[in-house]
Amino acid sequence: MRLPESQVAVLEAASATDERTIEQLSEATGLKPETVTGAAFDLEDAGLVTVATAEAVSHALTAEGETYADAGLPEVRLYRAAVDAGADADPVPMGEVIGAAALDGPKVDIALANYARKGYGEVASGEIRADPEADPEADSEVAALAALVADEAVADDDALDQLVRRGLADRNERTVRSVTLTDEGVTALMEGVEAAETVDRLTPEMLTSGEWRDVEFTPYNVEADAPERQGGKVHILRQTAERVKDTLVGMGFREMDGPHADSEFWINDCLFMPQDHPARTHWDQFALDVAPMADIPEDLLERVRSAHLDGVGDDGDGYHSPWTEEVAREIDLRGHTTSLSMRYLSGHEIGDLEPPERFFSVEKVYRNDTLDPTHLLEFFQIEGWVMAEDLSVRDLMGTFEEFYEQFGITDLQFKPHYNPYTEPSFELFGTHPETGELIEIGNSGMFREEVLRPLGVECDVMAWGLALERLLMLMYGFDDIRDVHGTLCDLDLLRETEVLH
């Protein structure tokens, strides 16, 4: 029997009694792993070997995991410091214990979040209590960290999964292929296998030199499985965003754009959001340590300040809470694209506007939310507004019905809501096609006079912010938007899902 040299080498290196991996055969033959893989599949097609496939999972510590393996998990350090401070007997001020544990920055939040979860104690009203029965030595995550450092197997799968969720370990999956000789392969070796000096492809050099006339080509197996090639494609979220844009343009809207990092003035103050509103803290938005924004029109700044402190119109009362220009000029990542609406409505972006006008944007926003199936730290918002005389909530509801009907969604439900910047206001809900649950898909309303008058707008403006990812959930039945984008996205789902038109 005559076979290509690579196949002969793999056949001779394989065993009839032991499975040998591609890596082992590569080392034994001196061939590249991909060459061994190709030869093994060809030999399998000839019935001379079998190729078994298995998935191997391994874990490795991240840089943060290595830090905690050395210094201790933040919650363990917090517990030990609490016990040392006597918190196992009486509550102790939390700041005192945090300082004794040498925790700072994000480690404080990490420690507090895991302290109660693991039963180390309680944190309430600025004080910390330690459970005297808790045992950090029995912490399964501590043991898992130590095992990974020692390159040992971790028996507790739940602890491993928790380390992965916390970003302290990476989970790696790889396909392992093993080769075993069949009876036919053993027989062929016993009868003798001759290496044929064949070539598997025609090259320009062979054509130029005429060598192609004298070489023996490897037979082409038309029945062999071709290697799978995954080409790139536009992300389904981006495709849907483009379809949303086309739909809104078809409804007579023009597109807005603007900065992702903007001043609190455009993001919140123009929206009549008081500066002490809970949504303006670091718990909800991301502040940037950069120079304050200088390019804010002074007359507009003064009108917005007056609206906050004194109200607008004869009946306006404003907020009886602090307002400072320093806060207004601070830079944040925008938590909504309504900052673009403020820029355009004020005339700051493209000049004064005369009604009727319609504008939209489909852009990314950033919020310090807790990750779950319907929330991410960054997502796409479908922003829109209409400026015209004598608008009503019925006009706003009709706009939504026309828009969502283009995507096959006709069961919208509306719920009254409160916003500091719109009155009346309502939220939109749609029914999830798989679970039957109502999913919140947006927020909307009529801009208040306290928003419009400082901007110089004298007519009605209806506005909304819709979630593009929630639209995807209703269109395709996705039940977890983390499957669509982010570090946990499902690549097979993205490859196989076709955009609906």
C-alpha cells in the first residue's frame, strides 16, 4: 500500500491499544499538528484509524485572581479585620474595619458584596458585624484559588464557576482529538506501507518549470469533510440598528450625533434633573477624571440654573436643593442620548430650529447597572423627539404603534410613569414571544416647560428613549441580552440568526 509520507508517519506512530492525541503524534513524527490532523482524517476515511473527539476544560487565574491568591480575598480580609476589631461581639463602625483591612477603591465594594453572601456577617447602617461561627479556612473559593495556584485539580465546580463569574479565573475550552489504529490499519502495517512522494497541490513553480509532468499528486477525496470556515459578518445588533435608522428616516426623521462623554449640564441639568438626584451619583453613572467642559453658552447656563432654583413661569417653584456651575461642567459618560436632544433643541448643535422638526439617534449609552438578562453596563438607545404645535400623548402613542408595527410588534402596552423631565410620562411594554412576560422596552413623555423654555423652545416636544436590545428580545425571542453582545455572547447564536425584514 502506498500512502503520502505524512499519512505513513502518523500510521506508524499510532497505536492499536492506546489513544494518542494529535499533540503526541505531532511530537513523535515531527510534523505540525495541523498536518497530523489532516493525515489522521484521511486515514480515518480509508478505515485505517479512528479519530475520537473530546472537549477539554481548563482554568487559569487572571491577574486579579493571582493578586487575591497572594493577598487574600477582600471579603476574607474584611472578616479577619472585623474579628480583630471585636465585631464578632458588638457592631463596629464599617470605616474603621475597612481601614484595618487595607481595602480601597473597588475592593471595598467587592468585599461588602461578598461578605454577606458568604455568611461572614452583616453590614447595616454604617456598622459591620462578624459571625463568630464563620470559618474563612473553609471558604471554597479560597481553596479553589490555592489549587489553581498549585496547578492542581479543583473538585468544587461551583467554586470554580464563582471564580469565573468574579473575573478571578478564566475558563478555557479546547477540542482534543485522539487517534487509534483499526484492525485494517494494523493489517496494513504488517503487510507493509510504502511512502509515496506525492504532492497535494499544484504550484506556480511547478507550472513554470514543467515539474508537474513528473510528480505524483495525492488523490483528491471529494467525500472528505471540508474544514469549516467562519467568515465575518455585521453583528445582528448593528444590522437591526441600521434597520431602525431606515425605518425612522422613512417616517420623516433626521439623525443626530454627538459626544459619548459630555458635561453633566447637557446630560442632566438641561433635563431638569436636580443635582442631588440619586441617578446622578456614581451608583448610576460613570464620572470621568478630566478637565471640566468650558464650551457651554453662558446665557443658556444661566437660564437652566434659574429653572432649577426658581422654576419656570408664574407657577414654577424649582427645586429647593443646591445647584452649582462646577457640577454642571463635570464630564460623564452619557447615561442616555437625551443629551443629544438637548444640544439640538437648544440650537447649540446645528442652529435654531423651527417647528415642525423630527430627530432621532441610535447610539450607545453607559450606566452603572447590575448585570442581568435585561441590563448591561453599555447598550444602545433609540432616542427620538418631535417638535410641533399642539402635540398630545395620543400623537406619541400613535408614533410608537407605527414604529413597532414595522418590526412585527403590535401588542404594545403603556403604563403611566414619572420622569423629572417629562409630564405626562409613560413606559412602553411588549410581550416576550417565548416566555409571555411583559418586557419594558422604553420610556417617553412630553417635555416639561422647565426643560423647553430655557432651551428657547416655545412649542410642544414629545420624546422617547427606547432600548434596541429589548427590541431584539421581542423580535427574535432572546431571553438574555448577554448572549447578544458582551464578554459572554453566544457566537453560534450570532452566526446563525438572520435579521428579519
